[in-house]
Amino acid sequence: MPSKKDISKAYWRENIKYLILLLSIWFVVSFLLGIVWVESLNKIRIGGFKLGFWIAQQGSMYVFVVLIFIYVRLMNKLDAKYGYSSED
């Protein structure tokens, strides 16, 4: 049976993996799509607005909020997997 220290290390390793993945998605959307590639995306219009402008002004915030909910869901599953769940 793994020790409590081993379980804790595995928990944090998986937690960091989730953080890196979700923060990478946020970086791509907010920085790359909203700043670096904005001119290319502005050639596409949705609802009368340039796509690059929309992503920079609104889209990145929506993605950030969605990522927060995804993180909460992932952490609830991770807590339950490693026995840290408060829903017993």
C-alpha cells in the first residue's frame, strides 16, 4: 500500500499537470489569438465584428471562466480519486 507521502506526491503531480494544460489553453487564446494573430483573425467577421477583436475583448474572458469551471470539475474528481473529497 502506498504511503500518505506517495499519495500526496501523485495528487500534486496530477494537479500540476491539469494547471499546465489549462493555463496553456488560456495563454493560446488570450495571448496568441488575442494579440499575436489578431490581424489574421480580423479578416474573419462574426456578427459584424472582427474575430480577432472579439477574442481580445470578450472571447478570452469567456474561455477563462469556462476554464475555471473545468478546473473545479477536474479537482473534484481528483479529490475523490485520492480520498480528499469532503462529500463522504
